[in-house]
Amino acid sequence: MDNTIYIILGGLALVYFVVLFYNKRNTRKRKSRKFMEGKRRHEK
């Protein structure tokens, strides 16, 4: 009984970290794109 609880918690933590990592990668791409656009605007 105790082991199943730890396995479920471990699985949820794994899914959470995967989603977090995936979101970080996507936001980084978006941020860099916005940053480049902002730089171009400032130069003009």
C-alpha cells in the first residue's frame, strides 16, 4: 500500500517536471523572438 503511494507521487512529479521543462523551452523561444524584435525597434 505504501509503495503504490510513492510510485504515484513519483509519476506525478515526473510529469510535472516534463511539462515545466517543455514550457520553459517554448517561453525561451518566444522571449528571444520578442527581444530581437524590441532591439530592431530601438535601433530604428
